[in-house]
Amino acid sequence: MPTQVTVSAPVNIAVVKYWGKRDTSLLLPTNSSLSLTLSQDDLRSTTTVRIDALFNKDRLWLNGKEEDATANKRMVRVVQELRAVRKELQNKDSSLEALDEQKMHICSENNFPTAAGLASSASGFAALTFGIAHALGIADKISTADLSRLARQGSGSACRSLFGGFVAWNMGINPDGSDSVAEQVADEKHWPDMEALVLVASDARKDTPSTAGMQLTIETSDLLRERIANVVPQRMSDIKTAIVNKNYDAFAEHTMRDSNQFHAVCLDTFPPITYLNDVSRAVIHLVTAYNNLFTEKSDNAASSKKGYRAAYTFDAGPNAVLYVRREHVPEILAIVNATFPAPADADKQTYLGRAAQYVGQEDK
Ligand code: DP6
């Protein structure tokens, strides 16, 4: 009997960024990271997997176009790993029929621009891993942490999209990557008024893909070493505390500082990598000016009271994600739209995403 499943997985947007690999084959990071998984209703990848005895080879379609399934080494690896897990399970469990020789067709689509710095590889590999696990009949026989470990081998950030809510990817220390997995820090219901506004400054493909960019950074940036050793460990701990206590000011400050440092590290790479453009920088200045309106100044800098209303973060591209509280969304959207008047294809320009919702673990 052929099996066919369709699943979807949302993107996640990091507030403590992953940038750098200590192992480029297992995709093991040089620092831990933390992200929010957006809602299923917003930016997502939807993947259909069909396993059929009539197929004579694995085939892959991305956004409607057939790709060479054997050329995508990371996908080949994830498929191989999942088949190996299935084989191991079927040796132990006689109710699982042998599927070893059966080929699969995989069809994946994003409802947003691919490779424009909007975490398409995260949602893509999360949906791929989850979809294949389902089609192989093993999704309910292995843990979400194990699925996360498998998805990581497709794209590092994908391991975080297997969970909803606030998710940490612990870098781990084992050379085989067995402890380099994501875990949920707080679920999607924990901070229900947290929203993500995705401001699309450009939907063009990025010039420097993350994988190549981060390797060049590892080879050439001194600032990255400082970040890995002295900044991220403390920030991971502090931002987790901010999330648990729903302390927006602390969360917002760490988010913006981490985005700034990630892009500083890109600039410290040689030759430098620049992902931000003039629109990105204008968004940073706008958010800073807006936040300053709510900061109570005092002669003593230490006692100035911060009143953040918006926190920006940028991945490997010029598009901004603002983490804001729901009550401030209308005002912030009005300010953004007044500052950056909508072009003709306005509906493409601003995605309103809701963070901290259920992650895509359901068949459609
Ligand atoms: C800037 O996960 O796309 O979005 O592991 O090489 O596939 P690979 O890289 P990828 O890198 C994401 C980098 C980032 C930061 C983040 O999501 O943490």
C-alpha cells in the first residue's frame, strides 16, 4: 500500500543567533541559540511525502520545480538517517512491514520568499524530517528531541522548528552530536501576547548563503571568538530568565543586542558580509527612536527606566522581525507603514506573524 502524508512546519526566528559550525558535516554549532517558533498560520513550509513500491527513485520538488534529489546532500543524509531509524525499529517491532527498498517522492512549498533570510531552510527541513518520519510510520515511535537531532543534519536552525513556543538549541559537547538538540524553554501558550511582525525589505535571494557565510566567519573573525566564549553563554541564561518571567524589557534588549552583534560579526568577517541594507538600518533607527519615547531619563544612567515597545532582529538578510506585545501592534504597524509607504504589491510587504503558537506537528 502506498503511503502519503502532508505536514507543515512554521519558521522560527532566533533572538540569540546561531552562526558558526564546529563540525560542518554533522552541523554542530559553535554556540547555543534560542528562537521563537511562529504560528502555523503564518510563514510555513508544507511538505508532501509519498512512499510507493512503484517508484524507481527518490525525487524532490521544491516550490513546484523538480530538483536533483541526489545533489541535495543534506536531504540525502536526512532521508538516509530516517530510513536507518525505520530499519532499526522494524527489526525490533514485527508490526512494522519492511519498507527498505521503497522510494519516495517529496514535494515541498513555502508560503513566503525562499532563501531571503526568512528561515526557509528551518521550516523546510523541519517539515521534511517530520513528513518522512510520518510516511515511514515512525513519527510516534521516536521523540521530538530525536526528530530535532535528525532535522539539524538538514539545516542547523531546523532543529528548533520541531518545537513550538520558545526553543533553545543546546550546542552540546559530544563529537557525535548526540547532545546537540533543541528543547522547549516555554510553550506556545506561555506568553500569548507576544507577536512577531515580519517586515519584508526585500524578497530577493541573499547573496551569501548562511552556510558559506558562517564558515568564512569562523575562519576570519576575531569578534566571533569573543562572542562564543564570553557573550552567548551568559545571554542564553539571561534571556531564558527573561522569557520565564515574561520580562519584556530584558527580552527586548538581549534580542536587539544579539542581532547587532551577529551583524557586527558578519562585518568582522574578511572579506566582510553585509546582510543589512538601508531599509534595515532605517528600521533599526525607527525602533530605537520609538523606544526612546518610553524611556524615563534620569541623571544617573543606571537608574534610567527602560520602556521598550519593540525589539528588532535580523537574520542573514535585510528583512526585520519585530517582537512586540499585542497591545502595541496597531500603533507600531501604523508607524512602520507611515515611515515606509507601501508599494503597489502592498500585501507582500508586511507579514503579520503571531509568535508562540502551536508548532506544526499535525497532518493536514
Ligand atoms: C542567521 O540554519 O540556515 O538564521 O545550518 O548551514 O543550514 P545551516 O544554516 P542555517 O543558519 C541560520 C542562521 C541564522 C541564525 C539562526 O537562525 O539562529
